[in-house]
Amino acid sequence: MTRQRQFDLIAFDWDGTLSDSTGLIVQCIQAACGDIGADVPSRAAAAYVIGLGLQDALTHVVPGLPPERYPELAGRYRHHYFANQDALVLFDGTLPMLQALKARNHLLAVATGKNRRGLDHALQHAQLHGLFDATRTADETASKPHPLMLHELMRELGVPPERTLMIGDTTHDLQLAANAGVASVGVSYGAHEPEAFADFAPLQVVHSTRELHDWLLAHA
């Protein structure tokens, strides 16, 4: 007997969940701060803001900067990121996992703090074509952890909260899920330490893409 799906829609964060990009983002934040003479944040402080929209992230990580200088900081971040983005890769096992979920007729979405330009560039990967049914970026809707991003995806794809699962590597992702009234799974191999996930009651915390793959096929 074929087991019924628990979730029709599975929404993934991008950076640190599907894409092995945490290190590059941290380095770009630190380099941008150095470029404009701002205090350079620690790796932990820079990693914490991954998943937020860029403006929210930079405001949080460099809170004392005069407001008129944030566009300059954002420009330097984009300079460093776009110069290196072609070196980014998906975590090993990501494509087979997504393909297996599509084969079971799950709807797949991306809910990311990236901007549209950055996500579209990442999605040009030929093997990703057609895998995602809908995507949302922070520059076209509210930034995480506001629930609007997931609300829009659920509305577009016609899936209610109780049939939706959010997967991410940060507390911003899990708070997004909680705010939207959907279940979540945390991954420990991205930007945030998994000890911080407990407050958001994820269904599971997994420690590799292979473990995530197996859990989804067994429980989603």
C-alpha cells in the first residue's frame, strides 16, 4: 500500500539549506564592511543574519552605521558576492532529493532571503529546470521571519498551512514557519547552530542532505 503524503507543498530556504553558500556570504559581509571602514563582524555575527533580506541583514550586523551609508555597504556586498557566485555549488545529494520529491508529486518551492536577481542566477543551473513550482525572494515580498513569503506561496499553489512544510538552516526560517502556521524541519549544516532550533519545535533536525532526503521520503 502506498503511504499517503503528509505534505503537499515543501518549501526550502536556499542559502545554507540547498546551496553550500554560508561561507561565501560571511566572507562577503566581512569584506564589504572592511571596504567602507566599518567594524568587521565575527563569523558568527555575519552568519546569524543569513536568511534575512539584505537591508535587514546589514542593519542588524552593522547597527551603528549612519543610515545614508547602508546603500554603499550593500553595493560592496553585491560586488563581492556576484564576483564569486559562480563558484557556489549545491550540497551533495540535493538534486537527487529534489527529483525524488517531484517523482512523488510534491509541490516544491523556494522561500529565500536572496534577491530575485541572485536566485534566478542560481536557478539557471540546468538540472534545476522545472523542479520548483514557485519561488519568493526577500526583495519582492516581506523579509523573513514575516509570514507573507509563505502565505503567498501557499496561496499561489493552492495549499493550506496544514499541508505545507518549511525546511531551513536558520532560526529565521523556523520562525517564518511558525508565524505562517506551518510545520518545519531544521538542518544543522548551514548558518545557525541547531541548539537554537528547539524554541521553534521543528518536526526534526537533520545533519546532512542524505538524512534530510531519507526523513522526507519516510515522513513527508
